[in-house]
Amino acid sequence: MFYRNQVPTLKTKRKTFIYDLFADCPNDEKDDFVQNGRKAKRCYNFRINNGRLENGYGFTAFKSPKSPQNLAQEEVVELVGDNISSIWSFKWHNETDDSNQYYMMYYNCSDNFHFDNLFGERLLSLTIPCDFTSTPIGCPYRYQGQDVMVFSGEGSPLKVIGANFDFTVESAPKLISICTHYDKLFAITKGARGSLVYTDNTNILEWNDEQTKHIEFNDERGNLNKILSFNDYLYLFRDFGITKISTYSTKEDFSISHLYQADGYIYPGSIASGGDKIYFLERSGLKVFNGTSTKSLPLECDDLLTRDDNQHSSGVCFEGKYYLACRLNFDDGKKVGCENNQDFVNNALLVYDQTSGEVEISRGMDVRTLTVLNNPLKSKLVACFNDESKNKIGQIEKNGKLFDESLPKEWRSVKTNFGKAGKLKKINKIHLISENDCTISFSSERQKKSISVVGKSQPQTILTSVLGEVFELNICADGEAKITSFQIEYLES
């Protein structure tokens, strides 16, 4: 008599895991296993667009239209001099034809200022020589109804430069920040960082100590670094806090309110206003101030920001996003772009969406300063750089490149057991659309495997075989990138 074989066999279940959370901020703080397995542990030089991985932010050579009547036709702006260290936006009102003209102004290592018309013929940059021995502080100012720039720094007295004049003010102290508010001139000076200087005479060309008065600040919030006229009040950003000054009809009547005391140093270069908010970086993370209160932005990548000094950070708000050039500690042993130069200052651009709260990170670019060339015709976000790009001005693009060089891209998932601890799984298929070449890697406690994907516009199914209980996914691309509809198929015992 024959009996049926009663030996048990291994039963498996076929399951699908869809990576539909590409848009989530990379989280480098929480333990992997308390997070959704679809989330990113690390992501840079990819830009997130409705759940797709696409080219990240980058910079191309700055271009500008030759005519306000044809804004679509642009040409690369030819620059003068080397080692461009700062850029400013400048407007001049032409009273002859009652029109506004818009310029980009920049400073180079030859200690010269240069003007370029943003919407007109550019035969050669207008050059204004100066005696500054290092990059000066530049502040916008109104003089006799015109927009001018006030420059203060080492090696030269204060300079006031407009479209048709250039004045030197021998009596003025070295300035850190300046603004006018309710018919008064307010300033922070380099020699007295604990005092706010003000005067009723808003003609900066007549600056002298006899006309100025001081408000002293000797509390624990530290030195004054930046002064802003915002939402009808005056705000002082200090080493460790924010102070509000209210002015009233009586000339000497001020109300002083200390609104915020930081638990870490506030980096002055990161302070930027956008809409009804001011964004800034302090040592404990990214913050937002609404004129009354300050709160931390709930970024899941704060740990990247707070492990390095960001004294040289630069922040601006542009088209609903806060852009921060900064130094991030990726702590992965890799060298991307500018990180191959041991003297890099900044290595990343962090982009925060003011509406959605989404964060995107570009890595490998040593941005020195960010500037918005703001005008009603065609505004642009531009930058100058510290490294081998120091002779260039770049404009922001969504191309994943630093000028002509593609920046390597990486998206790495948190470790996941697909919600089944202690279960053996086998990843056997990948389904995706990748229009460009990329590399997909899986690693588990048992195996590692990398797969080279050839770019196609149609869906692809790629066979693989990786065993393990816990997996980590890595997506890398060296050139163009557009990846969507990504999912894996696995067998679970």
C-alpha cells in the first residue's frame, strides 16, 4: 500500500511594495524601524515632483534678456574680473523717460564694483573702482528719492553708489546693517555691536556723531547683527535672540520688546524674509518668525544641519521657497562635487517649500552667497561661489548640474522588514519607469546586489534575487534622472 507524502513544504506569499513616498523629507534622526519603510534615509541632488525622482536643483551660467520686449530671448552675461564674492540687485529710475532700469551689481577680487543692465544691450560692464580690502557689506538705501547702494568695509570710507553718482562719506563708521523706518535712519555699526544707532537726518551723506543717538542692549541675547523693517515694526536679529522696536509719534518714544531668546547662535547670513514670515538658521535648527513668535520648522533632516558650523550660510526667499546655502554633515564617507576640495566652505543647498513644508537637498556645490535679482519683468535667483566656480555667476535651474557638470544623485531608503519581523523574504522583481540610466542596489543581512538600469520611456520589469529579513534600497544616477512608478515584488515565507 502506498501513502501520500506528508512531508510539509515551504509556503510563500507574493507581495508588492510600492515606493510612493519619494516626496517625504529624508529622515536622518529617527530609528529606521519606527519609520515607514518607503521613506528616505538620505536624498540629495534629486528633486521631488509629485512622487517622482527628477533632476535636482543646480546652477547654469547667468543669462539675461537683451530687451524688455523679448524676455524669452536671453544671452549669457559676460563678467569682468575674477573671484566674484558678492552680488546685489539694483534699480534706477530714469526721470527723462519716467522708466525703471534694473541692474545686477557685483564685486570681484580686483576691488571693483560692476554694473550690468538686466534688460538691455551690454557692451561692457560699467566699472566703479574702490579701495576696499575685502568684500564690503552692501545695503539698499533711498537717497533723494532714488534707490542707491551703501557699501561699508575695511580699507575705505563708506561709499554711496547710484546710477549717476558715487559719493564717499569720510565721517561714517563701519556699518553692519542699515535701514530707514518712520523717517529715521537706523544702523548697526561694527565698532559698537551692542548699540542701535539712529538719527532723524536720513541723509546718510551728512552722517556725523553729533546727530546720532544710541539705544544700548546689554542683555544675554548678545550682539546686534541685522536690522529689518518688517510688518510696520523694526526687528533686531541678534546673536541669540530677536528684539522688536516700536516707534511712536514722539520722536524719542520707543517701545522695546524681547520676543525670542534662542538656544543656539543665529547665523546672520541665513536671515531672509518671504511674504509674512522671516526664516533663519540657528545652531539648533531651522526657524520661522512671524513678527510675534518663533517656532522650529519640523524638518526630519535637522541632524544634518546641526552637526556643523554654518557661519558662512546664505539664505533668501524666492517664489514661495526658502533657499539656504549651507554646510551639511552627511557623515557617509563620500565626497560629492566640491567636497573633493578639502577647503570647501559650504557643500549644500537646502530648499524649503513655504507652503507644503517639503525639503529638497542639493549636494556638492560651494555657494558663497545667494541673491534675488528682483524686478517686475523677470526675477531670478543667482549665486556666486567659493571653489573653482568662483569666477562665475550662476542662476538656479532644475537640471541637477553645477554649470556643465552633472552632480551625482542618491536616494537611500530606511531599512525595512516590510512589516514582518523575523520573516525570510526574497526580492525577485523590480517594476519602474526610468527614462535615464540609473543604478539600483539592494542590501540585506545576507546579500548585496546592484542592477544597472538602461533608461527607457516605457515601463520595465527587471528580475533580481536578493534574500534577507531586512532590506535597504539605494537609487543612484550620475546624469539626467526621471524615475517613477517604482515598486518591488517579493516573496515572503
